[in-house]
Amino acid sequence: MIIIAEIGINHNGSIHLAHELIRQARIAGADIAKFQFYDPYKIFGPEGSYPNAEALAQALTVQFGHDQARQLKAWCDEEGIEFMASAFDLERFEWMQSLGVGRHKIASRTVQETDLCERILATGQEAFISLGFWKGEAVPYPHANARYLYCVPKYPCPIEDIHLPRVFAESVYQGFSDHAIGVEASLVAIGRGARIIEKHFTLSKGLVGPDHICSATPEELAELVRFARLMERLR
């Protein structure tokens, strides 16, 4: 069972808050501390698919550069938790390669960026791929190192919009990327056989930012990890 603490942009642009989130993710027992690296102008600005001035302004305040990514990786190494990230373009993918990451995450938004995805998968390293925006009948990349996550790209995602596989082992999904409030949906996914859980992580749901409300607190993440480890022993 792999538990990913999706710190994402919940550091709110503070490298010191990011450090504490790494530390708390490790204390809670998560396996991976994950971040997001992208060019806000490409995602939210005129060059992007979803021009949104408010989202662009917010995104510009929370993006780290290569040097900061290197610092985050070093802190993860010090804490004894794996560093991972969603790289939304080839430049940031190269950042990850230069840092010597062991695995990659492909976000729902970038699944259709074929060049980027093929470059990531060509490393031979394990790649977790969220299929929230994927509409195809078959999986997009039938590579042996691809691990697909069930995902509904809503923040927060209403429980009634989540339709988890009844049995994960009988589906194309190995895991669940959870955007619901609370950890109950993740617990159900584990009970149905999910082997990978990605859950947004924050120190407080009251912080300003789009993802805090659907994130687990340190206490919730610790409970999620406790349940996951228990289920591993019972199988």
C-alpha cells in the first residue's frame, strides 16, 4: 500500500510551510510527499485551455522554481520520506530528472500531453496517472510502468460524484486520487482493494487556497495510514 500526501500547492508559496508539511506527512506515516510544478501562464493564462484571471493570479503566488524544488527534495531525504511531483511540462520534468526522483505523477490535466507522458514513461520508472479528464474507453498508455488512479477532477468532489470500482483488482485502476472532503472515500477505496491512495494534505482546512478544504489534516492522514496498514495485515 502506498500513501501519497499530496502537498501540491498547499504550501501557499511558503518554503517554510512546505518544509513543515513534509515533516508532518512523514510523522503521519505517508510514504510519499508530493508537490506540483507548472507554469501558471500555460495552465491558467492566455496560452492555457482555461483562461481564468483569478486562478492565474492565485497560481502565480504558489509556484516554486528549480532551486526550491531541490531544497524540497533535500528535506524529504532528511526526513526519510520519498519526494515526488506532478511536472506539467517538459522543462519541469527535466527538473525532476536532475533531482533523481524515483517515480513520477501524471496529473489528470496532462494525460493528453502525449509528448510529456511518453517522455515520463520512457524512463521506465513507475508513473502514477490520474484519469480524471480521460474520456477514452481504453487506458491512454499501455506501459508496464503505468499505474492508473481513479479520480474525479472536482475540488472539493461531492461524495455522490464518486463511483469507485467495486473491486479495484478487476478494473484498470490500481488506486484512487481523492479530492473529497474527509478521508472516508479513501477508506472505502482501500476496502475495495486500492493499492495506491493519493490524498491532498494540509496543516489546516481554514488556510486560503483552493485545495485546503478537500485536504486531510495531519490527524486525518495518520488515521488513513493506520487503516491502510491494518488492511495490509488482514489481507
